Amino acid sequence: MAASISFADVSKRYPGGVAGAAAALDHASFDIAAGEFVYLTGHSGAGKSTVFRLLAAIERPTAGTVLVNQQNVGRLSPAAVPFLRRKLGLVLQDQRLLFDRTVFDNVSLPLAVAGVPPRDAAKRARAALDKVGLLGRERANPIALSGGEQQRVCIARAVVNRPVLLLADEPTANLDAEYAGVILELFRAFHDVGVTVVLATHDAALIARYPARSIALAQGRVVR
Amino acid sequence: MNAWLHAHDGAMRDALAHARRAPFATLFAVAVLALALALPLVGFVVVAGLARITAQFDTDPQMSVFLPLEATPRDRQALERSLRARPGIKRLRVVTKEQALAELQSTEGVRDLLSGLPGNPLPDTLVITPAHAAREAVHALRAELEQLPGVASVQVDTAWVERLEGILGTVRAVVLAVAAMLGVAVVAVTFNTVRLQVLTRAAELDVAALFGATRAWMRRPFLYFGAFQGIAAGLLSIALAAGFVALLARSLPGETAVAALPGRGLAMPWELALTALLAAAGLGWLGAWLSVWEHLGPGRRAHR
Ligand SMILES: Nc1ncnc2c1ncn2[C@@H]1O[C@H](COP(=O)(O)OP(=O)(O)O)[C@@H](O)[C@H]1O
Ligand SMILES: [Mg+2]
């Protein structure tokens, strides 16, 4: 079970964006095969997060076609969007953790919204927390965790629903090199069982440690 | 099916958890709603009590057939005979002008008044209980009797009951109107409390949407909250109204008609309590539904 991705001539301009400013994505085209492990690289503002927002139907393309498993996600009906998102494992750059809930509640949220029975959900949430080394912290509030631990909670939340497509936006940005390696190992483990993984980073050392194909963005264009 | 059950179970827990997180806001809203519901409830109980009083009198209507003042005892006996021979009359009692005068004279105060009169101002009267108590039958009988020779006039003694029924109809309409207005108020109050909840939980709803929550899933806890709050307010309003009605019944003097009410006396009928409870739940649900429709409806790009 994996998912393919195709961007065909995709442009994205944000409605709030400065008039005359460059588009966040500018006629970007690339393909990612099912089961592939791909890095998305580029400087800050290159358009990496925009790629993820389009894939999760958080934003819609201004022009062009975004396909996930041959499905045009830029034209999904609002009712279909939740079911697309349940197939994704999202690690967002801005984390979006709920600080008035426990770590456990945060991680099991994708299961709760999908109607997974609480008993199964608890088991799977604990398994996901175990994978990121936070099994003892279920009852903690995320605010009491370090930046790196919070990042790991986000990763646990992304993988808890056994996604077919793992989209991680700079997931190792807050982690020291040792834990970055551990997290990357985790993503590679998902890749090994056939999950498509797209990982945005500008950490060249990380890419050097686990070489894979890179798609490089600059000012919204695919440059390599 | 199982997932559906879990989703609803989860939504209910979520709704209750929210009530626990904001206990004072919830209690205050419940108290306001309960007061709004209790007022028409008391009104309905009183209207129902009055209706039973009039129904009780209505069961035995009487009619007074007056003879002309100059009628002789022979005239009276003739009329009595002819009436006894008619169908449609259950009972007949004769009150002669002498009996009527004697009865009046035994009443303190009236005696002096009567002593100033030259003769007996009262007519002979035949007091009739019609066989059929229905209003139409009574009025038909009255029209027939008025046409009889030797009859001066016919008075239906249920006239005051009819007036009371007329007043009762007005009171019932007023209570219904007040109930409708307060029902709108219940919807509005729930709308607002739920709106505040949606706003305070906006971040959470956005994250839920990002991880695959449907609009229905996001709306559900708020709908349950509205219904639960309505049920709590309904129960409290029933207790308040029942307590008030009990006080009212006790404060009324024993010889009033209320004390003689058949069956339950002046008390909250369980049908009314059940209706109030269902209405409260429904109105709460409706208020919440309108609120989530505005804030989590298809128009809003909840986490897009
Ligand atoms: N919501 C937004 N409104 C307006 N402009 C935005 C918005 N999000 C991103 N942008 C702009 O789009 C460009 C690409 O942003 P982003 O995709 O976040 O890049 P990256 O993730 O590579 O840093 C930037 O110039 C950024 O300022
Ligand atoms: Mg970014």
C-alpha cells in the first residue's frame, strides 16, 4: 500500500500575498513514485510547505494539477477532503499540538476522528509513542516537553494512523543530530514497508547520511 | 456500525467533558434556561387545572324555565306535565314563587330589601337537567322550550361556565404565546453558549480537521451539548414549576374549587413534564445546530 504523487505545471499564489510578489509555486512539475523516499530541499520561502499544503488539500492550486494516487486533490469536494487526510501522515512545520490536551490525546486524535474504537486507539497510540521514545510521557502536557520531544509527538501523531503517504515538513529542525538520525531511521522503516515518504529539509548533513533522490525548489520553481 | 457508535459515544463524552471544564458557565446557562422554561410550565399547569374545573361543572348543566309573573298554579302544573312528557329532560324540579321568596328571605340582608317591595317579584321556575350535556344539545333544547306557550324565558345556567371557558381560551393562547417566545429565547441562549464554545475550541477543531475530521464529527459534540444542556434545564424547570405549583395549591383556601379538583388536584401532569423535557432537549439541539451551522457549516473553511 503506497501512494504516488504527481505535480503537473502547478502554480500557487496566496490570496493574501503581496501584489507582484513571486508565486509560492511557479509552474512546478515533478513525480514521485509509489513507495519512493524523496527529499524536498530549498531555502526558506522556496515553496516546500506549499507543496505539502497542496497535497493535504489545505490549499488549492491556482493552476495545474496535483494528483495523489491519480486522484486530483486540487478538485476534491469538501466532503472528500477528510478521507484524503486520513490516508496521510502529516508532520506540519508549525506542529499544531494542542497544549490543553495530554500527549496521549494529541497522538490519538487522528484515530478518534476516524472512529477507531478507544481500546484499539489506545494500543496504537502507545505503540506510536513507543516508536519515538516517549512511551512514559503519555499523561504529560506537550507544553512540559522540550522542543525535540514536541517534534517527536508530532511524528507519533503522523504515523499512528498507518498512513500510505508520509509528509514531513522539516521534522528534524528542532532535533539534535543524534535524534534526527533516530527519526530518520523511523521514516526509513516506514519506507521499507512500502510507505511513500516525502521529507522537506535543508539539512545537507542529514541527506548525506541517508542518500535518496532530492527535489530542489527555489522561488517556487523546481530547479533539480 | 461500530465506528458510528464509537463516534457518537465519543461526541457525548466530549460534550460532557466540556460542561465539566466550564462548570459555572454551564450551570448559569442551565439556570437561565430552566427559568425560561418554568414560566410557561406553571402556566400550562394552571390552565390544565382551570380546564378541569370547568369540565367538572360542564358535566351537569342546568336550565331554569321561568313562567310569566302572572302565571297561575294551574298554568305551572300544565307546563310541568308537558315537560315531563318530553324526551331530552333528565330531571325536573319545581321551585314555586313562594319557595323562591322564602329562600331569599332566609338570606341575611336581602330580607330588608324585599320587605320594601309590594308583592312577590319572583316567578315560578322549573329547574331542568337536560339528558344530553353537550353544549349544542343544551342550546337546542333551550330554543325549543322558549317557543312553548306559558314560558316567559329560559336561562342556561352554564352560561358562566362558557364565559369561563372563553377566558380560559384567552389565557391558554397567552400562555402558548409566552411559551413560544421563551422557546425562541432558549434557542438563542443555546446558540450563544455553543458559539462561544466553538470559538474557544477553534484551534482544536482546526487540528482535528487537518487529521481527517469530518464536519459532522466536529459538529456532533456541540449538538449533544445543546441537547444535554436543554435536558438539564428541562429537569430543573420541571422541579421548579412543580415546587411552585405545590406551594400555590397549598396556599389556596380549602373550600375553593381547586381543592375539590378531581384526580390529581393542581399538580404537574407527567405528560406535560415529559413534553417539556423533550421540547427542552429539542430546542437546545436546535440552538446548537444553528450555531454550528453558522460556524462549522459548509460556508466556513474549517481547517480548509
Ligand atoms: N498563507 C500565506 N499567505 C501569503 N503568503 C504565503 C503564505 N504561506 C506562504 N506564503 C509565501 O509563499 C512562499 C513559499 O512559502 P513556503 O511554502 O512556506 O516555503 P518554505 O516552506 O519552503 O519555507 C513564501 O514567499 C511565503 O512568504
Ligand atoms: Mg516551510
